[in-house]
Amino acid sequence: MLFASTGIGRKLLITFMVMIALMAFGSVVGVLGFSYVEKTERTVIDSAIPAVIEARYISDLSTKIISTSQLLSQVDSEDDRKKYGKDLFESIESLYHRLKGLGVYPFDKALLARLDLQVQDIVDNLATMGESVGEKVVLHRTIQEKSQKLTETALRLEELSRSQVLNSNTVTIANVVKIYDLVENGEKEAVYKALDTLVETDLDLAERLHELRLLTFKVVNTIDDARNSHNIKKIEKLRQDFTRDMTIITRRVQAVEDPSRTKQMLDLANDLTKSERLFNELIQLVNINQKLKLLGDENVHKFQELNLTISQLLEQANDVTQQAVADVNFVLKVVQQLLISITMLGLCLVIYIMWRYVYARVITRLNQYEEAITNVANGQLDIELDTTGDDELARMGRSILIARDTAQELKEYKDSLELQIAQRTQELKSSNERLNVEIINHDKARDLAEQANRAKSAFLATMSHEIRTPLNGVLGTGELLRGSGLTAQQKQYVDIINRSGENLLDLLNDILDYSKIEAGHLSIRKKNFSVQSMITDVHHLFSSRAQQKGITLSVNVPVDTPEWWSGDCSRIRQVLNNFVGNAIKFTHTGSVTIQLSLILDTTLLFEVIDTGVGIAEHEIDTLFDVFTQAEEGMKVSGGTGLGLAISQRLIEAMDGEIGVESIEGQGSTFWFSLELDEGQPVESLSDNKTAIDIAPVNILLVEDNPVNQMVAIGFLERLGHHVIAVDTGKKAEEAIEKHQFDLLLLDINLPDTDGVTLQKRLREIYATKDDHQDELPMLAVSAHVFHEDVESYLSAGFNGFLAKPLVENQLVSTLNRILNDGKSNLKAPVIIPSLQLEMEAGIETEENEMILNEKVLQGDINVLGEDRMRKIVGVFKTSSKENLKELQTAISNQDCYQVNQLAHKLKGSAGSMGLMQLHTLCHQYEQYGKNNDISLCRNDEISQVYGAAILALDAFFK
């Protein structure tokens, strides 16, 4: 039983109950002590502290009353008097209310009575001050009105004086003129008489009138000085000056000859003389101000006494509080001593229990039992235990002995188990032999997977070639148009067309590039580049698309950012193009900003900020996964979901960071940062540096595609070279036997042979000719741009490589290197267009719905001429008609592979001719064939669209 009389549990229970009792007693003591402390604290909070607060509030209120009374004594207007009087009345009323409230607190009654008397004295004194302020305001207003009136009267008198002075001056001038006339007539007596009159009458009158005017100004100043003076003696002095000046003014007015003016000026002078009482009112105002000052000083003194009384009340409240604190400290000390005693007693009891019961009767026996269990586990079964007693541990000891006996029985089974293990070992050996067979099978499966991967690479290489073939016509035509004497704006448009075509080419490269990423063959090539030029190219590339959507595409690059850096410009542009393309695609209103920031002098932060639809928070974490798109992206245009995944792989390969911040419905910010080294400026080829002193040479061009053949011929002939073009290997052999050539351009994929085999055969033929040179330069031309393929071409004997579609600058650079440098440097560097990524390269625009985009044909006519374009169109009609028949046959036979190949071929030709509707439909059929589902492909549909395309071409050339 759990609490048997002989059990350890009962003994421990009793001991712990005693400990609990001690703890309970300590708790009671603590509760009682803290209850007294709480009661004392409540007394302090409810009585002493509020009393102190009230007393301090009364002290603050008295300070406010002093301040308000001082302001009241200085007012000059009735509004200010009412305002400060109201504030003073409210403060006094609040003071009375607070004084009555002090009676509920334990303050000395004598101090409270004295406080009431002091407040009453202050109130009486303030009442007297209020009456004096009222008199002051009335008197001040009267003085202001009178002084203003006197000033106006004096100014009117001055104006009249000024008019008389002017009249006097006029008379004097007339008399002087008269004297000059008398002098001219020789009348000396009349002259002397006129001079006497001028001196004795006219000049004397002018002097008196000038004095009158000056005295009028002086009177105005006297009135202003008296109004602003606060000294009675000074006011008396100013009154005497005023009286004297007015006496002189009266005499001078009487000298005015005009009776009406004299009467008018005497009336104004009398009005000024009668206003002498203004000086008495000014003296009275000074006396009132002095009285208010005395009352203010008396108020300050009375408030000092009031504050002294309040300080005595505060001291009483502090004494009460200190006594309460002393009582609390005493109680806390007593409670502390009791709790210490109880704690020490409980500690001794715990030590006794731990030694007497826990250690002696539990831990010691448990150690013995633990050692016994260990021996049993180790196979040492000769153990003995003392199991006397009837407590829990004794029963445990007996159980250990039972376990010892059981272990003895288990040992007897050991031998039989060893025999069974030997049998099982033989069975495992047989299983291992079967596993070896499975491993061999797995190796075979791995070989099959590697073969499938190589097949995929071959498929991608073939697809690269087929796409590059029609694209060569587009880029080549653009390059020819660029050098045909265009205006600056047309040249900019052609540049944008070329860059767009190059980016379309780069989309293909990115598909191939992703296979490299999967295989772990991604390479980063560092070179010097201009970051401003790169961002400007991206801006130009996407500006037209932004304008079509009605949004703003802007660039923000700090002016102090270094221009030249060392890094993989192609990869950086690839990621930036992807970000900008996505931003424009998902921004319907507002703007897209390409922003560059410099961090810590070596890290470039690229940001693409848009005000588009934004991305949901739950989609951000998976946005950079392969074949993953945001829900909005799938709604807008579908897509593969490879763009951001490739971007992330590229940035990580350059040891950078990439990320996105977005708020759904407000916009997104895609960013990546790279730590780069500053680079050196690189001189780029200008548009005028096409052919640098290359003497005309004879060139053999082996190209089976007529469009690409014509473009290459146009490039080479514009450079001044003589070109012979053939479309098969057999014709090439015949040409080299009959003619002398300085350079050969060989397409790798030909109808009757391949470029590598043909190159070796042509070298053999060339070596047998009598007039052959040491070595004939040969360049490989192909859409297969894997580095492995290019290296194989160079290893096979080619002197250089040109990637399709041909780019004029790269063609010129290679020819310069081959033809100018001579035989010492026939291994030209591999020229491959830089990789860029145009996310969703197959986005349809309004032009895709056009039957014929006339701009494409017109641009080709401007470069190649109308005759050559008519020939190209004729070639297209012939080849496309046969291609159409084969495509319709493949659709009827449900041959998905042939539909894919033939639609691809017809699509390239239609795109080169600007037949947008046919190009779009062929692109759809190509995808259907690629997906092994051509149920939507219809012969009547492709026939109808093709017929409309041919009619559009005929109408254009009419």
C-alpha cells in the first residue's frame, strides 16, 4: 500500500506536512505584517499625500494670481482688463474652494485660520487694484482720443502755414522780377523803393510764416512726448513749452494778410490752447500707474506671507508621512525576523529529513540495487541483496533477485540463438549476391539515362540551328539597312531592331544555356564593360514596348557611379532584361524604373521597380523555382517559368544575391547585387569602322538557305569583295577547282554533306592546284553554338567560326583578323553573340494579327533593292509552296515529328518576309507537333492563311 504504516512514503508524508505547516505559519505572519503595511500605506495615500498635493496646488495658484495681477496692472484696453480680470476672478474663486477643502485634512486649525485672513487681505487688495485699473483704462482711452484730435488739429494748422509760406514765396519772387524790370528801365528811385518794400515787408512776412510752421511741428512733438512720458516733472515742463509755443503761434497767425485764412488759423490755434487740460489727465494717469505699482508690490508681499503659511502646512503633512513610514519600517523589521526564524527552522528540518530518510534509507539502498542491476546486465549473476523489511525498496530488492533468476534462464537460450544467427548469416550472403546483380542493372539504367541526355543535347543543337537560320535573314537585313545612309532617328530604330533580334537569338541561347546549367557546365567570362551603356541598351530595347502599354520606363543611375567594371556583362544584361520584361508585362498603369546603386564602393545593386499587379505573399517563396509562375503570370501569358530560375542560377554563379519585395496590388521590386572589380575603359567599334583597309578579295560562300545566302552576299559585296555563292558541297568542289579564292565561308549543315567533311575535301582539292597558296583560310558558319561544337570545328581545321545569324560587325572583325593579319594568325577567335534573356519571347502583339507587315519588306528593299527583294520573294513562293504540300501531307498522316519540322521551316521563311499571320499559325502548329498533339492542326486553315499571305505579297509589289 502507498501509505502503509511501515512504508517510507508515510514517513516522508508526515515530515513534509510539518514543513508545510511551518510554511503556512510563515505565510500568515507575512500576510498580517503586510496587511498592516498596506493599511498604513493607504492612510498615507488617502490623507497625507492628497493634503500635500492640495497645499502645493494652492501655492501654485497663488503664483498664478500674482502673475495675473501684474499683467492686469499693465493693461491699457478694456478688453485686456476684462480678460485678465476674469482670469483673476476664476483663480481667486478656485483658491477659496481649495482652502475650504483643506479642512478635511489633519492640518493645524490656527494655520488654516491665518491662511483665510491672508487670502481675504489679498482679495481686498486685488479689488482695489481692479478699480484703479478701470480708472486707468478709461483715462488712457480719453488721453488717446484727445491727443489724436490735438495732433490732427496741429497738422491742419501746419498745412495752412505751409500754404501761406508758399504764397509769401510767390509774392517775393514776383517783386524780385519787378525789380529786375525797373533796373533794366533805369528807374533807380523805383528800384530803391521796391527793395525797401521787399526787405521790410515781404522777407519779414516770409520769416514769420516759417517760424509759424516750425512751431506747429514742435507742438505736435510736444503732445507725443507728453503722451509717452511717465514723469510728472517732465510733463509739467512740456506743458509750459506748449503754452509758450501756442502764444507765439497766435501772434504769428495774426500776421497773415488773408483775413479768411487768419480767422481759420486762429480758430485752430484756440482749439489747441483749450486742450491744455490734456496735461492734467496725463499727470493723473502717471499717479494711477504709481498707485498700481504700490498695490502690486503689496500683493507680492502678501503672497509671500501666504506661501510661508502654506510651507508650514506642507511641513505638517511631511511629518505625518514620515511617522507613517517609520511605523511601516518597524512592522517590516518584525516580520522579517519572524520569517528568518521560520526559514532557519525549516532548513534544519529539511537537512534532517535528507540525511535520516533520503540518504540513509533511500539513496544508499538505491546505489546497492543499481550496482546489482548492472551486474545482472553484465552477466554476473552471483549477487546477494539484503531485502529485510516491508517498505517499497525492500520489495524492489526482491524483484531484482527475481530478475537475476530470469537472466539465468535467458543464458540457457544463448547457444540456440547463436545457431540461428549462423543460419541467418548464410541467408544474408545470398541476398548480397542478388544486390550485386541489381547494382549491375542500375549501371545499365544510368548508361541509358546518359544516352537520353546526349540525345536531348543533340535535339537542342538541331533546334538551335533551325531557329538561327531564318533569324539570320532578319539580323542580316537590319545590319545592311544600318549602313545604307540613314538619318540619326532611323539609325536608332535599326539599332533597336538589331538588338531585339539579338535578344530573340539570345532566348534560344538561354534554352541551351539552361541545359548547361543542369549539367553543371555554366561558365562565367569576365571582361571590361560600361554599366551605363548596358543599362541604356536595356532601356532602348524595352522603351517601345512600354510606350505601347502607356507606361513610363525610366533609368536612375547616380552620376558618381564609376562607368567601367569587370564582370560577365552578358549574364548581367540577361538577368536585367528578364526583370524589365516581366515588370513591363505585369504593369498596366504607372511606371517601371531601372535603378542602380553603389554599395561599399565594390558592390552594384540593380533594382527594377514597378507599379504593377504585385505578387501574393504565399507565392514569393517559390517564385524562383523552375517551371513556377505567379498566378497572375499564368493568367496574362502562360510561359514556361524558366526566366527567374535561370536568373537565380546566373547570379549565384557570379557569387551574388537575388531577391524580390512585393505588395500585392501595389507593385514589386526585383533586385540583385554583385561584388565586382572596377574595370578599364574599352574602345568600341564605331559605326564607321566597318572595313578597315581590306583589299577586295575573292570569297566562296557555301550556304543552302537562299535568304541567308543573299544576306551574306549583300554584306560582303558592300565591303567591296567578289563573292561566288553555291548551295551544295558538290558545287563547292567544282568552284574551287575552277576559280582562285582568298577565303571560304562554309555552312556546317548542307543537303549533301556536312561542313567539316567538306572543309577537309576542299583543302585536299586546293592542295593539288598548281597555283595554290600555303594555306587557304576557311570559316565555319553555323547555328550550332555549343562550345563543344565550336571547339570541334576549330579542331577539325577551320580557321575561325561565325555564328548564325550573321552580324555585320562580327563578320568585319573576323575578316580583318583573317585577311589583314595574314597567315600568322589564321585561328580567329570564336565569335558568339552574347547571351541575353527575353522572358516570354513568344509574346504576341497586334502585329501578329497582320497578314503582312510592310515595314519588314520596305526595310529590306531600302538595303537590298527592289530587284533583289523580288527575287527573294520568288524564291520564297517556290520553296514555301512545296513546304506547304509536305506539311499538309504530314497533318493528314498524323506525323507529329514532320509537322513540327515542316511548320518550323515555313515559320522561319514567313517571318523573314513579314507574313505575321502565317508566322503565328506555323508557330502554333510547331508547338502542337512538339507536344505530340496535332488534333487542332487543319489543312484548310493553313491553306487559307498561306493563300492570303501570297496575295498580300503580290499586292505589295504591284
